[in-house]
Amino acid sequence: MDSKHEHGFLDSLKHLAFEEEPAKPATETAPAAPPAFAPAPAAAPPVGYSLPIDAGVVPDNDEVYRKILSKTDFEGTPAAATIHKFLEPLKAIPDTVMPPNVKFKTAVLQAKAQAGLTEDSILATFDTLKASLQQEQDAFEAKAQQFAAREITGRQDRIGQISAQITQLQQELGQLSSELVEAQGKSTHAQSQFVAAVNRRGSEIEQQKEQYAAMLKG
């Protein structure tokens, strides 16, 4: 079943109980309304009984949407098949003779009389589609949780461990840096003290040498 008629069906069903019979067409020539459930531009839905459907946020990935649509498409239901069975013969009638909404209502009445299809069963089909959509959502959420446990939670835990290790290493680095500065200070001080002591003792030895040299000459 072609999914391009889905919006026409849904809108028609929403307004079926409230639609009044359309006025007879004027004698002057006017553009014919699009056939019921025939392809129509998004900006120009079928005239007389349908309204644009708010698609909400459009997903970036059309493939995901198409998969969901294939499992929740009204066109794939027995109700839609029954409606089309009685609607197809009426498409041969010009819209000026039988407007699209009248064709749809006539098809539904015929389906009710000959196939037992009721308005309630048609609308109940959409409740079934909503239940199927919820099942798809539940299944996806379960898979998303499994993915998170496998691919996200483990990495988050590891990042936490590494962050703790980094914090500990930073603390150790800070402590080592302080100890290094302190050790360098001690080393520099010790070297300076040693150099001073060597110079002092060298001077003393030189002075003693001079004293002994003087005494030896005397």
C-alpha cells in the first residue's frame, strides 16, 4: 500500500464527523480540487476536508523515520485496505460531480455496510499504531541503556579513575617540587659553606707557611 496517502486518511478521519456537505460548485470554471488521497504538494493539501499535520521536530536521519513509519503505517492495516477497496472505484468520478470528501464518506459507508468496517474500528486502528509506536520507543530505550552500560558508563568510570590518579599525581608533583626546592637550597648552602671553609683554611695554611718561613730565616 502506498504510504503517500497516510496524511489524507488521518485528516479525513479526524474531520469526518464534523464535515458538512460541500456546496455545489459554481457555474463558472474553477480549478478542480485534488483527488482524494492523490499525491499533493505539502503546501496544498486536498481541498475541503483535510488539514496539514504538524510533523513536529523532523529527525536528521530519514532512515530512522522510515523504519518507524514502516511499522506504524496506517496504509499497511486492514482498515486502510478496506477503505481503498471501496474508494478506488469512486476516483473515476470527477471531483466536480463528487468532491473528494464525499467520495471518502461514501467509501466508508460502503465499507461499513458491506465489510463491517465502522468509524470506531478505523479510529481504534490508530490507537493500535500508537501502541506499536510505544513498543518501538520502549525497545529503543532498552537498547540505548544497554549501549550506555557497554560504551558510556565504563568509560565514564575509567575517566573518573584517571582523574583521581591525575589529582594524586599532581599532589605528589607539588610535594616533590617543594622537596626539590628545599634540597636544592640545602645543596647550595652546603656548597657555599664548604667553599668558604676551604678558602679560610687555605688562607690559614698560607699564613702559617709564611710564619714558619720567617722563623727559619731568623
